[in-house]
Amino acid sequence: MAKIEANKQLKQYLKEYFQGFFPPAGPRPKVAWCTSVGPAELLISLGFQVYYPENHGALLGATRAAEKYIPVANAGGYSPEICSYLTSDIGAFQQHETPLKEAYGIPSVPPPDVLIYNTNQCREVQDWFAYYARSFKVPSLGVFSPWKIDQLNREQIGYVSHQIEAMIPELERISGRTFDLDRLKEVIALSRRTSDLWLEFLQTARQRPSPITFFDGCIQMAPAVVLRGTVAAVDYYELLNREMKGHLARREGAVEKEVVRLYWEGMPVWGKLRFFSDLLARFGANAVASTYCDSWIFTDFDPADPFVSMAEAYTKIFINRSERVKETILAEKAAEYEIDGIIYHDAKTCPYNSNSRFGLPQRVTAKTGIPHLIFDGDVNDLRCFSEEQTTTSLESFVDQIKENH
């Protein structure tokens, strides 16, 4: 079975990234908090060290600390129905705790000088960042993206592009730096290279057997999220892809005796990555592709036209598209990766990233003939998830696929 040796280097890069917020000597860097698919390139070009609260939310889920902190935020007036990234993150902050202390030896989440959000993935990020704007008494600036886009037009791209550009004067004031277009172009070029390398990694799953799983992707995506726009991200994915070429050449599979190939639609259940990985492997099934991991493929980035290309790349992400476009993308991905079945995660507190509520699974199955399964869960709140029910339904689903092979 394929093991990813580059993980050792990944841990080192992430350690350097997080410890960089608290340098042992010299002044503290200016810190910008940014949503995961926000205009990080602009922030990096102005010298900000960029921190991603959604990444912290995922860490709280993966370490299963979220179940301790969600009730804290709920008691403070944040509904159990809203994003559990948000409630676990705010609850941890209110308790003055973070798994970053143990993992990377830093004292806390890095205090922000400014908060930047984009509503392209989620509308609740505005309220999430508003909490921290009040707590730290710093500005919160937002990009409001058109939603459920069919074909992206010039007016929509211009609307988003102008919002990003309009942030520059305030960001210059906070950072103490003058905006440099050439520097932004350099950062965009690094993000584009990172994106291309990330896509190359994900496409290794087109081989049978696949050398990777969706769950590998959830781990390996970290540089594409928190380090894009930097040389470190490019260096890491070049290292990773060199290793993957060896796995491909030796035809090493991540799942022993891969029989069934699945597509994972929706968010991970962060506290159950190992559970799902082991369960599917036991059934001879591999989730080889997903829209979640594809969320950080930004092939529209163009250093020659940074603001327009940022607007286009960040607005065209899957979750921000119309139902018609989503149907087309899912059908194309199913064909590209030779998918036998599609799993839809209906995440209780994440309606924006759950695509099983308005008939999409049924339409895709009718269009492609590929069966689907919908299971209930959540990104962080494990009270919304049942191992027993999910095991039974997944086993039955995979057995049916095998019978029809």
C-alpha cells in the first residue's frame, strides 16, 4: 500500500508557518485573518502573515476538541444550527485554548491586525469575523460574491475585482506598506504554480489502483490553503509529486485490492477521517476524488491580470455555482475518475457546502446512471453523526455496486 513519505516535510513546513506568527526575536509581523478562499495574495503582497480561521476550525474537528467548545459558543448565543467551524472556533477562543499550543508550541491563535473575508463559500463568515473584529477592535473587510453563478460574466467579475482593489488603501494603512503591483504579480504566479501542482497530485487518482484517497487529500491540501502564494507551497508540492511519480510507476494503491471507486461530494467529517478511511478500505472501496479537495484548484490565476484573475478564480469555485453547472461538473468528474458511486455528505451545520438538499444527487444519477448515497453528519459536530447507521448504509451501498459490476 502507498505511504506518503513527504508528510514529514509537511509537518516541518506547517510548524515554521505557525511559529512565524510569534518570532523569537524582532517585531511581530502584521497579521491578517482571511477566509480560506479569500484574496490572500493581496495580503501577502503587502507583507501580512496570513492566518486562516477555517483551518483552525478543521483542526479543532480533526482533534475532536470541537465537541468541548461548541457548547461554549452555544451558551453565548451562537446557535447549534450555524457553522460548527464557527462555534468550535469561537468557543475555543472564549476558553483561551487552542490545539496549536501543543502542536506547534505557540501561545495562542495569532491576534489579528485586520480581518478579510469572502462570502463565496459561506455567508456566515461575515458574522464569524464580526465577532473577532469586536473582540480585537480591528477592522473587518469583506468581499461579497455573486452567488449560484451560472456562466460568470464581465459585470460579475468586475464587481468582485473592484471590491478587492478597494481594500488597498486601508490595507496599506494597517500594514505600513505601499502597494506594489509587481509584488502582487509574483505572489499570484506562486499561487498559480501551487494550484497546478495541487491539481497534478489529485489527478494521480485517475490511475487504477489510485495511489491516494480523499482522506490523503484532506491532509495534503494544507499548503494549498495556508501557504499558497509562497515559495514553501511550491517546494512542498514539487517534492510530493516527485514521490507520487514513484507510486504511479510501481502501481501502488492506497487501498489494498481497490474494487469500487467513489466520489466524495461535500465536506469531510473531520473527527472521523480515520473511521471513513478504514471503513471504505475494508470494503475494497476508495474515495478517489472530491469537490472539496478541488476547491483549491485556481487555474484562472494570471499574473498578467491579477485582480481580474483573482476575482474569476475565487468566484468560479464549485460551491458558488448554479445547480446546472454543478450537475455538469459532477458528471465530468465521474467520467474522468471512472467513478462507480457518489457519496453525498449532508453536513448539518454547513448548508452552503451540502449539495444533497435540492435534488442534485437524483439528477446526477439520472444523467450518468451512477448510484448515490446520502449520509447525515457534520464537519465538526459529531452529535450529528452515527457510526452505526453510516457503516450499515455504506456497506450496503458498496455491496450493491459490486453486484452490478
